[in-house]
Amino acid sequence: MSLIKHSIYNLAGFVIPTLVAIPSLGILARTLGTESFGLFTLAFAVVGYASIFDAGLTRAVIREISIFREDLQERKNIISTATITVAILGLFAAILIFLSVGEIAGFLNVSNDLTSNFEKSFKLLSIAVPVFLVNQIWLASLEGMERFANINIQRTITSSALAILPAIFAYYNHTLYSAILGLVIGRIASLTISFFFAQKFIVSAGIRFNYKTLRRLIMFGGWITISNIISPIMVYFDRFVISHVLGASKVAFYTAPSEAVARLLNIPAALSRALFPKLSSNSLASDKNKLEKLSFYLMLGACLPIVIVGFVFANTIMTVWMGSAYAGEPATILRILLIGFIFNALAQIPFSKIQAAGYAKITATLHMCELVPYLIALYYLTNHFSLIGTAIAWTLRVSLDFFALYILSRKKYVSR
């Protein structure tokens, strides 16, 4: 079945970069020190949070391309209009980050001896934002056409570069700025490679801006934007709360196990990326139900053994990977986050089902309902139980999110 084949393609595109990323993060942790390493992981979070500036167009492009896959002219309108829009929004985001580095350093409670290097590094980081957003649109166009083999050749090359370049730069010059420079160069290389693989389609689309196409993208993507504003807060804000409440020197002890779980989330992402365009283009409820059932089996089969192994050997994994400083509490954090991981993985299926049916409003509304209770729990538990409390707050949130999404996906207007 093509769902399994495309999921394998997607998973293959994550395996090699993950194998590269694991030792690279270990090198970064050892060469940068705990505070600089924690700030480097926050840099990843900043670029990830910049997805709010794509106005939901990345997800909308996947859906629209899959719907209009037989209409070449409209596909050209979609890719060109979306590229121009996110390029403008990305430049705005870059300027905003560049001008706000002082305030960001103050909020993150960066130590005085690292403040100058931090500000210089994050000004450099701002360049990566528009590059990242445009690259996401180009990849989304290929994803909508289900060219997963092509996408994952790119992902293998570019994600490996993004993992290894910061480690190489930091190894020879042990500063946060060097690591960020490697990250920015990796992002630019990623965009260049994406253009190489999709240049025929991108060039043929030309520079055209179609208001009708944009309006249609925004109507779907508008609700995605709300999710894109809220979801990264719930994904990344734990790190910022730790830095603000406990100090930037504590961030690394949480982000190391958190990064391990984030890498594991590539497994459910591989399946959900293959599932979404299929659900978007399929109009038969019976076929959708079969796809959904198969997806749950695949997800559990792939993720549950990893969770069991990680839970049992957490302490060994953390010390061998990151060093002896990461024994004890970081291993406990990893165990707690792995419980959340399995629920987060399963949640990808009802999430894809709801959005593929065109009901992005549902997921956006759910995220709005979750945000304030989560932030209150996150701040309270971090303040009272330190890093363990942070991990508990995240796991509770993603577990409840799965059950809510599953119930909502059972509604008749979604299942039909």
C-alpha cells in the first residue's frame, strides 16, 4: 500500500539525519558548555516558532496541491503566490528578531559573560527565518504531489548538514556564535538544494501573485496560523520558561532529553506526512477509515518498542550520549517525556484526519482552549518542582491533546 511505502520513504529521510544528529548534539554539549548549549537549542526553537509567519500557508499548500494535482496552472499559482507571501512575512520576522535581541537576552536570563555573544549570535540567526519559511513552501509543493522519494533525498542531505555543521563550527571555535553560523549556513544550503530538486516547477511558476489563490489559501491557512501561533508555544515555551524561572544554565539539562524525544517525533511525522495528502484527496469515508485504522497499527508498532527501550535504559542513554553531567535528573525527565511521546505520536492521526477534512478551525480552537491551562500548569510545576515539573506539564498536555483530538475526529462531519 502506498501509505506504507510513503511512510517508509519519509522515515528513511529522518533516519540518517538522526544518526548524524545524535553524536553532533553530544559534541555541541561538550564543547559549548551547558549554558551555551541550552541557548543553542533555544535558537532551534526560535526558528521553529518562526513558522507562525507562514500564515498557515505551508499546510495549506500541501492540501491545495493535492486537490489541484491535475490542474497545472493552478499549481503554479499556488507555489508562486505562497512563495512571495512567506518571503515578505519572513523578512518582517527577521527584522523583528534582529531588533529585539536585547530584550530576548533579558527574558532568557542569560548570564552577563555570555550576553554579548548571545546578542551577536541571534542577530545572525535572524537570517535563517525567511530562508526556512520559503524552503518549507517548496517542500510542501512536492509533498502535496506525494513525491516523497524526492523529498526525502533532500531531507537526508539537508537535515544531516543542519545537524553536523553547527557541531563542526563549534568544535574548532567553542562559541555559541560559531554554532549558530553553522546552523545558518545549513539553512541556506537546504534552500539551495530544495531549489535544485524543484527548479523546473519553481521556475515555470514564475513570479505571479494571484489574489484569488491567496484568499483560498488563507481561508484554510488562517486557522492553521492560529495553531501555528499557539502550537509552537506549547512545543517550545517550556524551554523559555525554564530559562526565565531557573536561569539559562539549567536549560540544557531539560533540552537534552527533550531533543531526544523531538528526534523520535520524526517517526510519527513520517506517517502523518504520508497520511495527510491521501486523506485530503480521498472522498470515500470507508477508505479514510481504513487508512486511519492502518495508521494506528503502524504508529503503535513503530513507537511502542522505542518507548520501552528508552524507559529502561534512560540513564545509560543520557550519560553515553551527553556525558556524566546528564545522569540522574535528565534521565528521569527523558522517561516522563517518553510517556508523552507515545500520546503525541498517536495524536498525529486524528489531527491529520481533521485538517484533511478542511476543519482546521477545530484544531485551532482546541489549541486555544489548551493554551492558558497549559501555561499555568507549566509555570506552576516548573516553579515548584523544577525540571521534573516541566516534563510533567508537557506530558500531561500532549496526553490530553490526543484524547481530545480522537473524540473530535469521531464527529460525523469529519468522518464522512
